[in-house]
Amino acid sequence: MASLYIAAGIYHFVNPKFYLRIIPPYIPWHKAMNYLSGAAEIMLGITLFYPPYSTYAAWGIIALLIVIFPANIYHLSSAKPGKGIPIWVLWLRIPFQGLFIWWAWCYTFV
């Protein structure tokens, strides 16, 4: 799980355009929010590797997943068929958010 979040966080810096277009318009400072969430993913992912702090990192990931959920909803609702990621993938992503929260919650018992 740690590697997944580190890679996802790095991708915020490698391909910011992907994330910038899925941030809902009511959220201010899109670039800053993109980099902040990417940095948070990297830091939380790295922290998962350190057992004394892994529980805190897992709670941080749960909070992050809840905070970014509106971006997933916005991405789904603003998607245009035939452009970019298929609609079925965006729909599948919604329940996966719950699965990722559960996965992080499993780390809170370590």
C-alpha cells in the first residue's frame, strides 16, 4: 500500500494536468491543492514503512481519501463519453475508494 501512495503522489508532480482537470471548480488554488495532495500521498506512503508511525499514516490516508472523494465524483460527473478514461472505470473507482479506506483502516491495528 505504501508504494501505491508514493507512486500516486509522484504522479501529481509528473502529470499535474490529469489532476488539475478533475479538481472541482469550487475548490480554490488548483495547482497548490494538486501539489499538496501529491506531497501528502508521498509523505504518508513513506511513513507507512515506519511501524511506530504507520498507524498515524493510515489514519492520514483515510482522511486524505475522504477529502479527495469530491474530485472523484466531479471527475465522473464531468466526464464526456469517448474522451479520456472510460465511464465504467470512473464508476468502478467510486466503490474502490471505500475499499482503499478499508485497506488503510487495516493498518490502524498494526
